[in-house]
Amino acid sequence: MRDLAIVLMACALPAASADFFPMAVWYGGGKARAPMLERDARAKKEIWRKDVRQIKALGFNTVRTWIDWATGEPKQGEYRFENLDVILELAREEGLKVFLQVYMDSAPRWVGVRYPDSLFVSSNGAVVIPEASPGYCLDHPGVRQADLAFYAALAQHVRGNATFAGWDLWSEPHVINWATPSYIPNPEFCFCKNTLAKFRAWLRQKYGTLDKLNAAWYRQYDDWSQVEPGRMSTILSYTDYIDWKTFIADKLGEDLRDRSLAVKGAAPGAIVTSHAAGVGLFASPNHWEGQSDDWTMARQVDYYGTSFYPKHSSFVDRNVPWRGALLDFARSFGYAGGRDGFYIGELQAGFGTVALNVSPTVTPEDLRVWTWSALARGAKGVNYYAWYPMSSGYESGGFGMIQLDGTVTERARAAGAIARVVDRNQELFLRARPPRAEVAIVYNPLAHFVGGRQRATASAGPQGEVAGIERDSLLGVYRALFPLNVPLDYVHIDELRLEPYKLVILPYPLMLPEASAEALKAYVRGGGHLVAEARLGWSNEKGVASDRIPGMGLWEVMGCRETDVQTGDRGRTSLGWTDGAWPGMAAGEQLPGRWYEETLEPLSGAARVVARFASDAPAAIASSYGRGKTLMLGSYLSAAYETAPSHETERFYAGLLKWAGVSLPAFTGKVEVRTLESGADRLIFVFNHEKAATEASVALRMPAGDYEAADLVEERAVPSVRNGEFLELKTRLDAGAVWVVRLRRR
């Protein structure tokens, strides 16, 4: 066994060079479903060869295989990597690369026997006895050492293997994975003694002294050993709950970091990745399994990414803006802070099923649009899940690229054709970067914590009527702007580097970290345009209410204060626009709002009322601050648009672009257009999402000069016409078709 201390000392290892773009299919050998593995791999090598050859023949360049801890280390220190070795041999012999997914949730029994105090414990004290999952708590020192030793042994085993391309260290990270303890009411993890000890150490680092913790939590602890996370809702302070959930996100990041260091220490050249189940756009930090933060996780690996299942199960058929928002959210954390992109860890390959719930059919057109949509956002790897449909479990029969009897489908051929295009243009796609966005939507996990644990109760509770409003707010802005093809970023509230943006939109901003207020002030003072919705900065990251709303001094930036607030009739309201000079709006138009009616009072000579509620109370205030401008809205227009779209709201958001001076990069008809910049080249992706063929005409804002255009798929020249600052491209696109064009300066 390698000395883990030596492995983990490599705290500043360089990232793997991005010299390979995997277009992969999940295949573990035979028809076993992940994380399960077939036995007697060596004896089945020639049987499996047929699958590997077919994967290669279709156009894919990578097999994404897997290993689970229970199979790989049935006895401590006794490693069995036969399945991996056979896949590596087959891939080498047939001309493919291998990515390895590691499953630690399927843990060997010896771990629990040796460390009986390592079981997961729910908030009510109930203990989880592992079955096929979820394994044992990683906060137990013995489990952690064994966990990292397994990663290190795997890395040592593949070190120097030219066929091995990289890792996914953790599929869909949570504290507890792949198990739902239905016998535990309202479960929440993990409350074992080891996690509690780690939480206390985290609190010591944050607060320094027990007196400061007691003051923050309103407690009377005499010793750190008495400190535990709260388990109840109260009408008092809920700072303890916010601390607990913040710790969980930090802890998951640390867990991923340590696993990354373990493999990098032994095999530093391989690409290291991980991927989320549902990115924070759709997931709540309140989730009982223990939810990770995408930006935190992305800092720990070369590429963090997401699963992408637009037709996961019955009645699920995610529409185009929903899919675009997910991918742009992943792009945002993938490229934030100078990072190099993101991976699609799992892309749905066939119809989905969860027990009796069967999804709509997945067509070749679906895979074509889904794949190119991810590539158009700058994905640096695509992994289709899976080659065969699931052979067992409640997903049995679903998610396969081919049929369970081995019949190759048209959707497999469609995906393989795209893989072939990407593979022959590896350098082009590896260098490709999204264009700089001028619009940002602030992603704020704290928005989920208003009310504390009360918000996460199983019953509706006093706030159950607004379930999902955080997600709807982030989606509504995106959906309203989607037809304009304007690039936009999601920016994490803790990483507010706002200088590049002309327009920043802050939806559902009820709870903000104190530090963000200064960043927002500086942005507007420097000439930015800020739009915020109702009850801006109501509470800080401790759950403490502001003396005046907008809070934390933001009333000065927004030029107004809240004088009254009430819930709209049945959670709905309307803002009657009064400013006839506002871009895109006419006086008298109604903008649907959701949930609150916040009455706003102007506080400066620069502030003016631009909308009113039916009661005639001021509903929106436009103002200026420093060299910038602000707009304060007294309700939630973004969330309202997500559930009840209106043409007026579409014009309103389009008008915000003009108000802020945002440049539209392209003008089109009914097609979606996305671009990437790859050195001096541009990649143009044109999508026809309509159900009928269309004549696509695209006018791209391009720097001066002559360009030659080529169809990247068909490898033929494409006519282009220069018209002032725009370059025009035209083609006929069938329903569900995608046109990919490479522009190169002559």
C-alpha cells in the first residue's frame, strides 16, 4: 500500500493538460449496470470485444467504464482490478481511450466490520445499515484513510498506461448516495459522532471562541464537546442551521479535494473530473442527502460537470430554455475563475424509466440537439449514459443507447456521427471558449434559507405555497431572454466579479451575505446597471433582518426603501408601468408579479417611480448611483414569468438590454444561435427547435475582415455575405436540425 501521507502532500499538483476531448459511452463490460460489474471478466474478453468494436465503429473515441469499491477491494489491501484491466486491453487493441468512474458508495463489508462506528446517522438518531449502498461515513478517520488508499492504489495501477485518459472521482456527490432510507421520517445526514467532530472543528475555525459561537447561536455551551447542529425549527435564531448546511457544502468540497489529491499524487497526468446530479439551479441546499455547491466542487478538479437527462422519466420532456439554462449554469461554474470548462458526466442515451414511470421516446434528433447544445456551451467532454439499457433495478430497461439484445439504434448512429466530427476536430474544440457575456444573473444559495429549517419541512408549512420560487426566479430571467440569443452568465453570490458585465440581475434576493453588498455597490458606482427584485437584503447570512430594506446599505444604491409589504392575492400581483420612455415598455402595460407586493418610497432626487400596483402604491423605482443605474422591483417578475409567461415581460427584459447598452451578438428568425471562440476561428451553432423546416438566416456581429465559412459536419464551403458589421449566413434547416459552421479569417 502506498504511503498516503506522501500522496496527500501533493497539495499544489498541476492540472492535467487538456489535450484530449472524450466522446464516450458508458460501458463496464457486458450488460451489468453501474456500479455493478460482471464476474469472470477475463473469460468474457472476446464477448465484450464485439461491443467495444461497435462503439469504435460508430465514431466514439472513449469507453467510460467503472469500478466499485466492494468489487475492487473485497478484503483490505487485496485489490482486484480485473474488469478494468480487460477494458483497458480491449480499448488499446481497438483504438479507444478509457475514462474511469469510481463508486465508493458500494463499499466492501470489511469496512463496516473494522469500523462499526462509521455508519451514517440521521438527525433523529436512526442508523443506516448499508445494503448495496450507501456505504460508510467518510468523516470516520479509518474510513477516510481506506477510501483514499483505494483511490491511490487505482491511480498507481493505471499510472503510465497510455490508454487511460482520466477519472470521474465521484458521481453526483452528496453526503449519502444511491439509497433512500424510506423507514426514516424526514431524514437528514450525517449526524454521526465523526461528522459532528468535524463540524465543531469547522465552527472553531469560523468563530474562534465558544463565546462568539454562543452569541451567534443564542446558546450557553460550556465546552466545544457540547456543540451540535440544531435539529428543530424555532422562532428564534436559525444561524445554527445555516452554519450546518454551509459546513456540509464545504465538507463535500474537501472530500472531493482529498480524492483528487490521492489520484494526482500517483498519476498526475490524467484528467480528473466529477459531476453533479442536479446543478444548483434546480437543487436546494436543504436537500436531506447533503447537497454540494457547484462552484466549490469545481475548484477541486480539472473539470466539474453535470448529469443531463432531459427525458428522465414519465411526463418529463424538458423544453429548450430549461435545457439551455442547465447547460449555461454548468458553463458558468465550469469557466468561472479562469477554469477550463465543464463535462457532461452523463447524457441520457435512451428513454428513461423509474419503475413504472417511462419517459417519452428519445429520438436521434434528441441526441443530436442535446449533444450539440452542450458542445455549443463549451463542454470539454460528453459521456453518454449508457451503452446497454439498465439490466436490473428500478431503472431496468431504460437509458440505453442500443437495445438490450445488442441491436444498434438510429440514435446510437446519430450520436456516433457527432462524436466522429468532434474527434477529427479535437484541437478546435479543446481550444474553444464561450464569448464574454455582458449579462449576469446572480446565483444565491442563501435564498433557500429564509425561515431556516422550517422551509425544509415535509409538510407544506407556512411557506410551502412558494415552493420552487428560487428555481423559478433563476429560470424565468433566462427563459425571457432566451429568444434573443444573448450570452449570459450565472455568477455565484460569493464570487461577485462583476466588472465585465453591463447588466446584472439579482432575482429573489431576500437573504444576502454582508460582503456581497459592497461588491454590488462598487459595481453600480463604477457604471454598472443593477436590477433587483423585492425585499433586497431582507436578511444577512446569519438570518438577521436588516434595519431598513433594501438592507446592508443597498437602499442608498437603489434610491428607495420599503415602506410596506404584503402577499399578493393568491400569491399573484401586477405592476402597472408608468414610464412611457422606458425601452420596450409603454405606459399602462401590466407586468405580472409573484408573491410579494412591496411598496417602495424614493429617497433621492435621482429616484423616480416607474410602476405602480393596482392600489397606486409605488411598485418599481429607477435610480442612479455613482456612474451606474439601478432598477428596484417590488415583486418577483422572473418567477412569475416562469409559471405564467407574458409578452409584456418579454419586452421588459429585452428593454433592460437596451437600458444597459448590451450588444446582441446575432440577429435571427426562429432559430437558436450559440458561438464559441477557438483562437482566430469561430464556431457557430444554429438550432431549429421548431416542428417544421425553416429558412435560417443568421446575422453575426463580427470584427472587420473577410471570413471563409465551412460546414463542420459535411466539410463543405458555406456562402457568407458581409453587411456592415454583420456577417450573414443562410441555410434551410429541417425540424430538429443543427447546423455547425466554422468561420476562419482569410
